[in-house]
Amino acid sequence: MACLEFLLRLRTTYMTIGKMQIFAKLRSAGDSTIAERRTPNAERRQILESHLQHVQAEVTAVQKAVAALQIKIDHYRALEAKEDV
């Protein structure tokens, strides 16, 4: 169940199925792959770090969109308030 939850978390960040399969394969191998996963230059860590950078960029873009939407909503509320007077 924990593996499924982990994969679902990765999927919500739009990680590709191919990259998710790498992690599922490692996880199913159990503790025998721990040393490989902790190696500083491990491919899996690099994939996660690269994906994290992508997700952070997406979050920044969404935050900017939210701010722009809020400004527009505030503008329309101000116009509506003037109409009510």
C-alpha cells in the first residue's frame, strides 16, 4: 500500500510513467537496493532532483497565475461595489 501511495504522489506531480516504473522496480527489490539509492550520483536521485526542479517551476507559475486571478477578482469586486452605491 505504501508503494502505491508513493507512486500516486509522484503521479500528482506529473512524473512520467517510465520514471515511476524505475522507482517501483527499486522498491520491489527491497533493501538490497538501499546502497544504490543512497549513492550520491544514483540515477534515481538525479531523476527526483530534476523532477523536483520541474515541479517547483510549475508551482511558481501556478502561484503567479493565482496572484493574477486574485487581482482580477478584486478589480471586479471593486467595480461591483461602485455599482451598488
